[in-house]
Amino acid sequence: SKGANSPLGDTFFEWLFSTFPFAAVLRNPYEKFGLVWLLPYSVFFALGLKYINSHFKLRLKEALTAGVFISACGILVWPMWTGKLFRASTKIEAPKYYELANNFITSNSKPQDRILLLPIQLGDGISYKWGYSGIESSEFLFNRTTVSKTFNLSFYHDRKFKELYTSLKNGVNYGEILSQMNIRYIVIRHDVQDAYNGVSIDNYKKIFENNSKIKFLGNFSELAIYEFIPDEGLEIFLAVGDDAPSLDYEKLDYNHYLVMVKGSKGNFNLIFKKIFNDLWEARIGGEKIDEHFLVYDYANGWRVDKEGDYTIDIVFKVWPWD
């Protein structure tokens, strides 16, 4: 259905998605774009039903129409009426302590602070003792951005996640990685099934007890919460270099930031701690900064040479008018 097979399909779609990123909605027509086709189909369905009815008498028309509606809106979608469309493990209510822990972290953190959930899942699946089994779902349980799993996909740049996993497993050099990834809170989950644990929970606790920069905040039932206190504050934007300027920023939208630069002497690197993507663009006065590179094995960096006070426009360019 996608027409993505070799020799022409893969080449065409690679060009299409790279040139027009918004066209990714067509990536899988059955799942992503299939609902759109229902709109014109509904018109033809109604015209067809009207045409068929025109060949029957009144009573037969009513019976036929009723039968079609019962079949289409009742029998065909019966699993939706009964609730059996999804398996039981996807309809489980998360324990109350997740809500309590989330409220605690949200009320004591800044939007740029991230949460590390341990044990890190080597993959995107997880199984909890309270019944849920499926895709790791921490982004729906916490308001702040979570770090909890690896995907083994190059465009996620999750080599950094694996580096963090290895550093925690060995108990060495993980503080610098936590700072680079803007992780302030660490949550150890005792309710994860042992079959998915890469490192024992007791090992994590021993590592943190010997680190003066990690403070135990308390337990929320099956969740143990720690705070990482770095030497410097955690910020989503950093200016790195000799005589680096001061920065302030404003988030206008999920894909649009304004970075206010003060006292720049030029020649500094602007670091943006979001997953690297070529679609992130930095502009000064409408002029694009060309030198865009990967930093920290996952984040965005730009080389800035302009002096003085000015504003840098950071945009994730998906639509042509961005």
C-alpha cells in the first residue's frame, strides 16, 4: 500500500520526507492517513445506498437501510461497544503513588528539569507488577521529560542513553552525563518486573549513597526519589567558550524558542539540549547559522560569531512557512 519497495519506492520516499518533512503523515497510509480516506468514502457509501434503495419499494427501503446501519454501526464495530477492542492489560489504572510522585516533582522543579527512571529499559517495552505490560509509558505518568528507555534507532541518538546506562551500572562518571542531559530527579521503580531489569535496584541505591551530589528525597510507596545537585545549574541552553555571554530564553511553542544573548564577544558555541535533528534551525535577524553540529552525543550545537546583544530564533522547521 505504501509503494516503498525497491528500486524506486525507497528512493522516492527518502527524498519526499527529507525535502517535505510534513509529508511524513503519508508514512503508513493504513495507520496514519487511512482515516482521511473515510471522508470521501462516506460520500460514495451514501450515494450507493441511495441508488440501491431507489430499486426497492418503501418497506423494503426501510428494512434495507436499517439493516445497513445495524451492520455498519453495530455488528462491524461490536468490539468497540463491548470494550474488547483492546486487551485487558492496556486498560489498567496506574497506582495512585505515580500521581503523588509526579505532583511532588512538578511542584519542586523547572520545566527544563528531566527525570531519570530506573531501571533503564534496554528497549521500549516494560512490565509492571501492578499489571501493565507494553510500551514503556513514563511520558504519560510524569509532566516533566523522562529518560527511561533505549530504541536502538540512530535518529534518536540514544548512544547517550546507553552510555548513561553503562556508567550507572559501573557506578562511574555518570554525574557529568546527568548534567549534560539536564537530569535533576532520579526515580527508582520497585514495581518493575525483574525480567526487564538490567541492573539490580540495590546496586543503584549503593551507588547513590556514596555520592554527595545525590540527595534522597523520600519514598512514594514503590517509588524512591532522589535529586541530583550539579556544580552548575541545569539549563536547556548553554553558551560555551572563552568569555561566553549570558543567555536567557523564552519558549514560544513546542518547536520555537527565542534565545536572548547579552554581552557576546563572538566565537562561542550555543548548545541546545534537545535530541539532535537537522530540522532544528538557528537564525539571527532572519539569517540562518550554517554551522550546526552534534554535541554530547545527542544534543544540538551551533557556532555563533556575532558580537553584542541580540536574539537567536530557534525553530524546528517542519512546514515550509516556519
